[in-house]
Amino acid sequence: MEINFKVLSKPIRGSFPSFSPKVSSGASRNKICFPSQHSTGLKFGSQERSWDISSTPKSRVRKDERMKHSSAISAVLTDDNSTMAPLEEDVKTENIGLLNLDPTLEPYLDHFRHRMKRYVDQKMLIEKYEGPLEEFAQGYLKFGFNREDGCIVYRKWAPAAQEAEVIGDFNGWNGSNHMMEKDQFGVWSIRIPDVDSKPVIPHNSRVKFRFKHGNGVWVDRIPAWIKYATADATKFAAPYDGVYWDPPPSERYHKLWDSRLFNYANWEVLRFLLSNLRWWLEEYNFDGFRFDGITSMLYVHHGINMGFTGNYNEYFSEATDVDAVVYLMLANNLIHKIFPDATVIAEDVSGMPGLGRPVSEGGIGFDYRLAMAIPDKWIDYLKNKNDEDWSMKEVTSSLTNRRYTEKCIAYAESHDQSIVGDKTIAFLLMDKEMYSGMSCLTDASPVVDRGIALHKMIHFFTMALGGEGYLNFMGNEFGHPEWIDFPREGNNWSYDKCRRQWNLADSEHLRYKFMNAFDRAMNSLDEKFSFLTSGKQIVSSMDDDNKVVVFERGDLVFVFNFHPKNTYEGYKVGCDLPGKYRVALDSDAWEFGGHGRTGHDVDHFTSPEGIPGVPETNFNGRPNSFKVLSPARTCVAYYRVDERMSETEDYQTDICSELLPTANIEESDEKLKDSLSTNISNIDERMSETEVYQTDISSELLPTANIEESDEKLKDSLSTNIST
């Protein structure tokens, strides 16, 4: 079986790349002015825009089905006589580029045209009445609390409110002296002048928006545009308080916000959400976002009780929430226009086609999709299947089941598994022996030996085959034995388990260091060979009988043997290019807590297979092959030796030595001592003494050895072999 797909750009692995956004020079706050009742002027930086309200198109008022109260309404601007300028980007409503990549979407051409037209109309309408989308997304300079001309100005869009006022610590929670006024667009506002050149509302004091419903009931709410909110952590389900936040620059820091469902067709809702994105980009220099749970946005049924099968009728029908889709298209357009290198990730379980393609092609514009099915598959296997029953075809299919040219972030386990009530992969594998069997001073039990081996294999298999990026939850890389338990009533508001014990991975006498070292080596392997960004991914063998999977990713050949007992000598592996192959990374190496069964100094020469250019005559569809030793529960990545390099140069690069971490040698570990001595003595005799001295073999070719003072034999061996 052969699986091919194309990758577009280099992905991330676990964290966003460093990116410093550009901040416009000039005043720290752009001023917003309202010169008169009949005309509105918006001034942002050096640009000023104005219009007459009388010239705006008639508004279509409809009942907002998403609002809690039946009396609430939302105004949606429409323009029946559009004279708007064309969009800056090449967006076509007739020719949908996404269909060129996937012709089976052709029956849904009308849906895509409708969706694209809605996006174009909405964007052009915003640009006509508000200016560029980037300016529209600066609503935080208009709404919420802002400083203007010696005053605190507060604005809030609440069209259904009958009366409104600002309350807080500053007025004893009595808003009778701070009543707000409402304009014809449903925006309430108040200007609170400074007293003695000091703001009336002190920094870091609590505030709320109080308003009266049509039924006469007064309600207090946290201001929607508030920049900081707090809750009493000592009380269960304590309510949040909005906090007026205007500190000196040295005191600024950010808090995470929860997400809600909105009426995405509403003008002010769009302004609020898009401005929210821009505010985080500019205020805290965010270089990307993960949109959480967007399945609930993409469909009017919110994905509830839906089992998506991949049938396109599930994605392109009246069940699609086109308003939400248009908002996501606008959001991705805005983010990438402000920061072209931003990374935006979608968490979607439905598999919406086009989610990860550019807006200009008819896609929704995300850079990556989280491959959420992968951790679910591993949980299912570890909980419900014996090792002998694992299906190589089923697991491989789960890892490669993604749409052509739509990039995914692969991860073996999620943060949910690290929270109380669930188990991480390490805990599922080793359970209570993670507390009693992780000492290097005793032999590993069968449970721990199996657990560490499969922990390395599962994470490497997921990284190498599951997507164009790799994600790991902190601590899972070394099999952290404890869950995370945030303060709550059930644990008496304790912070005891709200932590990660990094010291476990740093302790030389504990086996956690082996899993941590292998995780570091996996990432180093990609740094060297960039296999995650390669467009070449070919699975040549999924051997369910022998429990072996062979595939190529980039310039590497990967061999995974999941069999619990069988070691295969002379196992035939298919590959693309002829030549000589060597070990690049080996999960069974001593440095990773393995048994050292695979030789790293062995050259694997290829043999041609079948007729060149005729795949059906090749071995597993590959034109060449070589044979390897494949021990049970191991994974090995092989690289092709560049024949243009001399043997000395290739030896000096010694990929395994570069990727492996420093080995701290225990006095009892005679095998590792012998391995070090052997490696040191294998210095190529063809190198001159000068070359040996210049390359500093003791530091470049070998893992650093921490030599105990009592080990005189090993000291003498090192001194003899290194001397020139």
C-alpha cells in the first residue's frame, strides 16, 4: 500500500515559533471622536473616516434566536446597492480553487459559491462603513473602558436594555450617579471626568455593567470588553468580577478567557470577536491561536449526537452554520493580514473539508487541524486490546487519515489524560509500578520494560506518521507519574497536585530520564532531517502477522516492530533510493533505557527490486530494499549515507552520537562502559594524527562520559585511546 501527500510549509512542534509583531508608532492610544449626532467620525492613527447616518442602507431587523430573552433583537446591516471596491486578495466566488484539489466536491459548488459570496459581501460591507478589516477589529479602542481626554469612557452594546449604569467599588455599587445614555445603534456610553487629575475609577478595582430588562428586572454583568477578571479561588464556583485595568506597562500580564456561542451574523458581535483577536495579537504579541471546539460553531446542531462518516452531505447542507463559517474566514483573513507568519489551529472532530485551505480557494483558512482521532485510538488499544491483537493496518490508517494538502498536528495523548479522572499513556502502560519500579539501581520488571519501550514507540510513531506538526502535553514526554489536579472543592482547594515534577526527568537514578532523552532525540532528528515538512510519505508495509510497519518520510526509512516477543534477523525493508543506509535513531539504544540489540556501526546496502519504473514488479512497491535486524518492541530510523562525502566525513557526523544525550555511567553498568570503550577504540585508522586532534573525538563522536573517580580502568582506557 502506498500513501502519498504533499506538505506546504514547515509546521510547529508543541509551541508557536517566536514572532515579534510590528506595532505602529505614534500615540499609545488611537482616539475615537463623535463630532455630532448625525455624522460619525472614526479616527485611527493618521486615517479618518466619516459618514452620514442618513445615508446608511436600511437595516434588516430580525429576531435573534440565539439570545436568551425573546425581547432581544439584533440589527444586521445589508446593502442592496453595493458599490464597494474589490477585495485586496484574489477571492473568486465563481471559480472555487478548492474543487481543483478535490473534484468530488463538485456537487457542492453552489454551497461553496453561497458561502464565498456571504464572506465577500460581509467583508466588503465592513470595509465600506468601517474601513479595512484591521481597523474594524480595533473595537477595544472604542468599547469597554478607555481613556479619552482626561476622562474614563465606557461603551457597551446592549440594544435590548431599557436603562443602564456603571457600578463598582468606586461608587459603592450604586450607579444612580453614573447612568448611561443609549444611541440609535443600541450602544450605551458614559464619560466619567477625572477629579484632581486622577481617574475616578482606580486601577485594579472591581466594576460591572448594570442594566434593566424589558420586564423591569435589573441585572449585573461583567463588562464584555473587560480586560481583566478575577474570582475568589478559595470559594467553590465563585463568581467572576470585572476589574478596571489600566496599569503601568511593567504591571501588564494576561489571563485566559473562556469561549461562548455568539450570533456571528451580527455587526457588533463581529466587531467584538475580531477586535478580541487583534487585541491579543497586539497587546501580548501572540503569534497564533487554537480555536477550541469549533465543531459546535460549524453546524447548527453543534455536533451534538452526530457521528460524522465523511459523507460530504454532512458538511455542506442546511445544517452548516454559514454565519459562523464566514466569521472564521474573516478571522483567519484578519490574523494573517496582521501577522502573515501567524499559526492558527482548528480543533474540529467533524473533518470539515477545506478547513485547512486558504480563504482565497474557498477554504476556511486555518493553518492546521488537530488530529483528534489519534489519541483516542491509542487509548482504545491500551485499554481494550492485548499486544498480540494490535492491527498495524488499523493504527496506520488512523495516523494517515487526513485530507490531501490540509496539514494536521499529531499528538499521542491529550491534556485531558493528565487531569484527574483519566490516565496518561505511561500510566496505562505501567500503572502503580511507575512509583516502585523506576529505579535504575535494580533490573526493570517486565511491566516497566514493556511500558518504556511502547511509550517511546507510540510517541515516535505518532510524530513520524501522524501529521505535519507534533504536539506534546508538558510532562508526558518523560511519563510523568502524577495527574494534574487544579484547586477545587473535591480536594479542599489544594494546590498540591497542580504541578509538574521536572526533577524526575533530571534524576540520574530514575528511568524517567530515558523517555525524556528519547523525546529530545526525536525532535533533534527532525531538526536534522526535517521529515515533518517533507512531502514524501510512503507506507510500504503494514505486516499484521509480524506486527511490523515500514514507511518512508522525507529522506528517512522507519521500521517499527510492535511484536511483544519476535525479533527478525534479515528483515527485508523497501526503500526508494539505492545506496548505503545507517541507523539514525534507535529506541533500543542503551541511552534510552533499551537493550542495545541494534548495531549502529552496521552498513546496510540496498539491492534493486524488479523492473525500474514498474512498481508492480518491485518489493512492496519500492524499487530497492535492504535487510535489517528488527528486535521486538523497537523502532529504528535509517538514513541514506551521502556517497559524495568521504567515509571520514560521514563518520565524523555520526548521527546517532549527535542525537543521543549525554550518558551518565553508573558504576554497575558494565555493558555501557564496555560500549564506550569499544566506541572510543574504533577511531578510523586512516585519519591522520592531526585530523584526530582537530576533530576532538572525545567530545564530538562520543556521548560524554561522567567517570567515577573509583573507576581507574575506564580512565586508563579513555586516556590511552584519546592520546595522540
